[in-house]
Amino acid sequence: MKLSELIDAFPVRQYRRKKDARGTLLPDPEIRSIHYRSQDVEPGGLFIAVSGFRTDGHEFIDDALARGAAAVMVQKTVERNVAVVEVSDTRAAMGPIAA
């Protein structure tokens, strides 16, 4: 499913698409799976960075990208050349995304 279709179910603060080397926006990524643990990310997956009591999922974005994440969902501003969906609460967004 396209990322833009997944995020239609809830309020999004910002959606930034990935750019190529010339700065041209790339097409909306196809999302094949959803993950909140970076070590479980599969190529084409959406990584949801959840802030927890002991660790912050935002610290694992680079690991998720190295494992092939096509996009990330965050609640803190991050600067990465990947499709980024910024929401007010990633934990709350996980339900609508999974549905």
C-alpha cells in the first residue's frame, strides 16, 4: 500500500518525501510492512519511532534505514533523506496504521 494511503486515517503534522541526488521528489513509497523495533525492519517497511520510558525509537532510525526501511514515522523533527511522516504521537498512530 502507498504511504499516502496509510496516513489518510489520522492527522499528520508533516509528510516529507525522499529526494533524489538532484533534489527532485521521488514517488510515494510502497509500504510492505510496519515495524516499531528497528531490528525487525524489512526492506520496504515503515519504521515507527516510538518514544518509550527507557529508550527512544528516534535513536534507531539510522538502523532501520540500514535494514531497508522505505519510510519513518516520527513525533520529533528529524532530517533524513527518506520519506518522513511527522505526527503528534507515534504510539497513538500505530493503531490506525495497523488497521
